[in-house]
Amino acid sequence: MRCDVKIISKTGLEREQIVDKVIKGSDSFEIHLTNENMASLYKNIGKYLAFINEFNMKIEAIHSPICCGYDIEDLTTNYKRIEDVFFLADEMGKFQNKVIPVIMHMDYNLRAFEKFGKEKEIVKRLNTLLNIYSHSNASIENLVAFGNNNKRLCVKTNCDASAPEFAEYFNKKTGKSIGTVLDTCHMLMSIEHLEKYKDDFPYESIYSIEDYIRKFIKTLNIVHLSNMRGNGIGYKYHATPFETDSEISLLEEIMKLLYNYGYNGIITLELSEEDYANTKNWLIVRDNLYKAARKLKIKI
């Protein structure tokens, strides 16, 4: 059996982070952008492209900064800020002669989005970006069903796992091939929270890992692989490794389902670390991922 996936690591654009990952055996990356990167983008674009040559990096995806102003709905108010992310993806894509997806969040499910009142403008602006920056694309990531307040039903993407519905919606409107990102930590958090409160929100039907993978598989091009502990909120509990016997069994379940549903895209090892210039957790997950694959007799 073969699961035709590509295992990559996540790094910032700081030299010490890149060096750490390269020394530890990574050559393919998802770039994690920060506000600081974006503030000095045009000043440092040459340096960022030079890193690709210096370290023989294969850039597979770029994650827009995780902060206010970079979500898809922000195209109506922060177009230039988001355009800069697509510009960077396009420059890196041209440099490597490939299309690089920009990973974005979406704070609405499809039902709420269609009532937002600006959906036509958002579709138009997203289409404009994809036409101008032809070496870039977009991928929509699932978020967490609940925030810090237990019963705040999200109007967020994965409260009903609607990221695939968004991808299909935008593809129909733009004629593009926008994909989805399945974040397994977000997925596991949502499964736990939605199961706990399913009597309050009976129209939500996503309560298992297989439910998620089944719904995502047609549009899925990136998996963010990590675990959760506790309630999944906070540094110590979010994007944690698969380390204990029970956690490794969970990793095996995820990998087996991805294989059974024919997934053949990217798996980004996206882990919280105490020091991103001296990473440890992603190595734990990488090693346990390959062990799980050998146990399942899946070649990756």
C-alpha cells in the first residue's frame, strides 16, 4: 500500500528557524508569516528568495499571518495587506516554477457568509488576486468550533466543517481550484466540543475524524498534523505531539483514514515548540508518523 503524500515542516522566515529545520533533515516547507515579516516584506523579499537558494528549500505553502486582518472576509477592508501575502507566494512560486497555495482562515460558515452582504465583493477581489498572482492559489483552513467561552457557537468554518463548501463555492464563482487545509488539532478540538454540546446544536453533524476526512477529501490539499491535549486551548495544549501510546494510536487512525480515502497531498508537521530555533516536537511527530506508517504497511 502506498499513501502518496509529501511530509513537510513549518518554519518562519528567520534564518535560525530555517537552519534548525534543515540541519534536522527537512528540505520542504510551509512558511509561517508574521506581522513583522509583512511590515518589512518589500525590504526583505530579496533575502527571503536568497534563503531558498542557500538552503535548497522547496516551498510548498505559505500561511498568512494568524491575526486580525488576513482572513478571507477581510478582503473588503484590508485588501492591500492580503495582496502582499499573495505577492510573496507568487514571487516564491515564480522562483521555483510552481503554484504556491496561500493558507487563509474564514470566520464564517457558508450560511452566515451568504448573509454577510459583501460576498460578491469578496469573490471579485479573491478572483483578482488569483488572476494577478498566477503562481499562487488559496486554501481555506478549518478553525475551531468554539472559542474560550464554552458555548459560543462559532460562525466559524469548521463548526459544520464548511471549509470544503467554501472551496466549492469560490471555485464555482471564480473558475479556480481553491483547496482546503484540514488542521487535525482544530478538528480534534471541534469533535470534542461539538460532541459535548450536540444537543444544543443538533444541526451540526461532524462528530468523528472520518466524518471530517470524508467531507474534506475532494478539496483537501494540505493536512496540518498535530494533536491536542486538555481542551486544546493555550500553548501547552494546542498543536501538541503524538507521543503517548494512546496518542500514537490516534495518529495511526488518522493516517489509516487518509490512506483509505486516497489522500495524496501535503502533510505539514505543525507543532507548538518552546523554541522555534531548537525544535523538538516536530521531530517526535515525524518519527512516530513513519513508525505508524510502517506498522500499517503504508509507504509514504
